[in-house]
Amino acid sequence: MDVDLRCEAEQCVYNLEELCTAPEIQVHGEDTMGGRFTYCSTFAVDGDGKASLKHLNNDNNYNFFISSPEVECSAINCEYNQREMCYAPHVKIISEISTAPIQTECQTFIPREGLYSSDV
């Protein structure tokens, strides 16, 4: 499923003016109950030897080679997680100053309904 993905992790090699150029991303979070404990493990610092599209086009017309990546997600308590794939219509990864994957965050995370129930 293609997702409208926006990324504010400016130091990531795949970030091109908030568009993600990775073919797929992996969001980790396992059994977290909140978005701040999720992160994009695909994040790689510019200069890590990964191919970057940032230098290919200076006219700001990137859409011709950018497609929305698949989003694999291990945050099983997220409302949008279905069989470890993200089905949110829009995904936003945040943390402008990130220098490591763990410093990013999936801001789209919403706890599954009933997770915070006090019924025991």
C-alpha cells in the first residue's frame, strides 16, 4: 500500500525536502503504547555511503522519481498496524536534528482502541 509519507529527519540520506526516497521504511516500536517510543530504523545519516538522490536535481521538481514507500511497522499496538504493515493514509516521521534512527519518531502512531482500558 502506498502511503503519503513526510519526513522531517533532515540528516537522513533518504530525505529530499521532506519526501522519503527509500523504497520502503521500517518503523520499530514493538509493544510500545505511545509514538515517542517508535523510530524509523531505515534512517541513515547522509554520508554513510548510501546512495542519495539529493544531488540529482536542483530545480525542486522531484516528484517524477519519488514514490511513496511501503511502511513496515513492528508497533503492534498502533491502530494503523495490520500484520506489521502500516495502513495509515498519511505517515509523518519527525526529529529534525536526528543523527541516529532511535532519535526519530513516528508521529502518526495512535494506540489501538481499548489499549488503555481499566477493565481487568
